[in-house]
Amino acid sequence: MSRPEMRAPDPVPIFAALGDPTRAGILRRLAREGRLSLTQLARGAPITRQAVSRHVAVLEAAGLVAARRHGRELQLTLRPAPLAEAANWLAEVGAAWDGALDRLARQVEEDEG
């Protein structure tokens, strides 16, 4: 089995981006509503348009959002592939822990028997 820490791409930027409630909310909106402009995302938000833009930049750097200029407006779409990669990484880590716990349980049973 491959070691999860050796897997590419690095899931840390994805988890860091997801760890902020504002960024998570932006991703939920994009997942629910599809492509949105930066202006649409900022409309009704409890933060400024500039703050929304900074959060979007973090999401884009993590590969979670694709941004494309359409005229004067920036259009944003969700990129689900990095989320799937992060989920796969978590599954690998979980499987490694399951294996380690199974080995530990067998060792304890052998020591007791």
C-alpha cells in the first residue's frame, strides 16, 4: 500500500482552504448555484467585495475554484476534482489506521493468549 503522506497532490492547501467558514460558504454557493460572478458572491455577504475576492484567491490557489474573466466581471466555478482527491487521501489515511489498529489488536490477542 502506498504511504498517504507520499501521495500527490498535497491535500494541505485544500484542507486549509476548507477550514475557513467563509470559504466553505463560497464553495457551497458555487456547488448549489453554479457559475457566479464575484459581484454576485459578494452581494448580501457580511464581508466586503475585497474580502470575498481574497477568499476566492485562496480557493483558486488550492484548485477548488476556477476563475475566468468575462468582460469586466470575474466568473467563478467550483472545481470538484481537488475535493475528490482530498477525500481519497482521507480514505487512504483511514485505511492505514485501520490496518495499524488491526495489527495492534492481533498483537494484544497473541500476548494475552
